[in-house]
Amino acid sequence: MAASNIITLTQDNFAKEVQESPGPILVDFWAEWCVPCKMLAPILDELAGEYDGRVRFGKVNIDEHQALAAPFNIQSIPTLLIFHHGQVAEQIVGLRSKKDLKTRLDRVAG
């Protein structure tokens, strides 16, 4: 489902890939049954290509990894968290346009 440059995040790799990431990483909290999540997926695939080398992208399936969603108080999906230096720099809840997401990514990507 995810593009080759979007990392599937799990309990095993979340700390290494997100909290220890040298640069910004956008994490998409999603589920297979979520229609807005499915609508967002191709936008994130495009952005992952456009921001290659500047922002990394990851996905957390909340049905499979609820323990990863709980610490960030994920109440609804899709929720996108942009981490920078291991901390949440931006939180985006719900389906957003590519333009809106680019504006937010540019804040952390420079």
C-alpha cells in the first residue's frame, strides 16, 4: 500500500526511525477501514517523492499498533504528526489538501 520510500512503522522500529531521526519525519496514523486515510494515501505518496532527502515519511496502522497511537493521544484518523528532533512539531487531524500539507512540511523542512 505504501510507496517504497514510506516506512511502515511498528513497535520494533518506531524509536529508531522516528525519535532518533536526524531530520523531520511525517508519521501517518491510519487504518485499513478509514476512507479519508485511503484518500490521503496517494497525496502522501506524492509528497514523499517530492520531499525525498528533506522529510522522511512513515505510516502506523493503529489497528495493529495501538500502543504507538496511545502516547500521542490519537483520537481520530487520519492524524499526521510531523516529528523534528524526536518531538512533535506539527499535528494535522483529518484529510487535508496537498497544498496545506506542503505548507506545514515547508515549516520544518526549510
